[in-house]
Amino acid sequence: VLGFARHLCFEDLTGQQNTTAAPEGQGSCGQAQAQAAAFCTEVLYECLTREKPEALHAYAELHNITRNLDQRQTWSVVADLRLLLCYYGLLSPRPRPDKWPLPLLPDPLLSEQFLIQLRAQLEAHLKAQGVEAGERSPMQTYVQDGRFPAEPRQARYLAAFLLFHGVPNPSRLQRAKEAVSGALARVGGAASALKHAALPIAATVMCDVPSATAIRVAPYLLP
């Protein structure tokens, strides 16, 4: 299997033959090729041992997407990847103690470890674009004012960030802000002393929003 992997991985994931590959450890090009070869070997081994050769193309395409996010239409790629991650999340439900024996589920096409790495790479890429950085970040402006940045690149990455994390639309955010303001007014006291109250109040208004997203949005809902 390893010999077969070396033979197939002599071509990198872009389809160009590595006839002039630099030795491992010599420059960024050689390191990138070594990483690509290691990925190909691991994926090929998994696909052969688990008898799912049809997954090879999917693995290679997804690997290429994560390596070239800057060169693609970011929001559409994020939409596709989010759908993929949600689908595979539904394939691996937590077992219930009252259900025994556990049902035998088919082996998924893509491995759980690969999907975890895919999500982490996508999150890191979106975070690196500075959507939440700065005193008046694009994320804060969107949540508080419902506005997108004027700069096209920032607007594109903000859209991808909102889509990936499931941030609600401006009208729902406005209702959440009104709920938080009303609750704080009834309780009384300075908003700075009641910051901890924003999250549970917002969660009641945005009950279908992922908990991590509610935590991210809640500080911007304070008056």
C-alpha cells in the first residue's frame, strides 16, 4: 500500500508532477510537497483498507479547497463546507443509554478526524481575516448597526464568517438587543455590572443559534 501511495502521490494534488521536488526540509516548497505526500499516503491507506476508493476524489478536492481559500468565492465555499459538516454531524449522533444494542451505522465516506481538521482550518482562516479584531470590528458593526464594511474584501469575509457561525440576520439581532435592553432596564444598575445577563437573555430570543455563536454575539448586544 505504501509503495502504491508513493507511486500515485508522485503527482501532487494540483495535478502537476513532482519531478523536481526538493528534499524534505529544503525550503517551503519542499515542505509543502512533503505535507501533500503525507496527506495522500494517509488518505490512500484509509480508502484502500476501508474499501472506499470513491472517497479519494472527495478528500483531494476538499484538501485543495482548504489550501486555496483566498483564491475562491469565499462565502459560497463556506456554505458548501458548512452543509458538509452539518450533514456528517447528523451521521454521528450521541448514543442513548436506553437504546441497546446500539444500531450499526455505515462507515461514513469521510473520516471524523479529517472533518475535525477541516473545521479547524476553516475557523482559523476566517479568524485570521480580522473580522472580530479591533475596537470597532466588522462583526461589532454588523451586530449593532446591521451594516457591512464598504471594503469588498472585508465584506466578503464577514459574509463568510456570519454564514459559517450561523449569526442571525439584523432584524433578529435588533430584537435580541431590545430584549437585553428591556431586561437590564427592569433590573436596574449599570450595564457594565450586568454583562453576564446579556447571554441568557439573548439565548431566549435566539434559541436556535449555536451556543458558541450566542456567546460571541452577546457582548455586542449591550446598550
